[in-house]
Amino acid sequence: MARQFMSVRETAEYLKMSVPWVYREAPRVGLAPYRFGSGKNAKLQFKVSDIHAWVKQQRMSAA
């Protein structure tokens, strides 16, 4: 079964960005996090399909 979600750290590694960037900028650029749990124990994760779609959108067209 394929994974549906990536942790913040996995997302940062996949995107070649820092963990603070993922916390701060990912929601601003259109990567919506999912929160699992509540309070201090809540874990943010990102849907793998959302990450792949966002990466595709970042592709620059040949001018």
C-alpha cells in the first residue's frame, strides 16, 4: 500500500527545503498541512498527492 502522507521532515527532504521553511512557507505557497492529534502532541503531515501536484505546478515552461 502506497503512503498517503509525509511528515514535515520527509516533506522538507523531498522538496530540498529546510524544516522551518516547511512550517512557515508551505501553507503560504499552497501546500495545506493536515493535523493529526491535538495540543502539543499534534503532528502535521502533508498529503503525498498534494506535494506531487505542487511540484508539477512549479515547473517552468520553456520560453
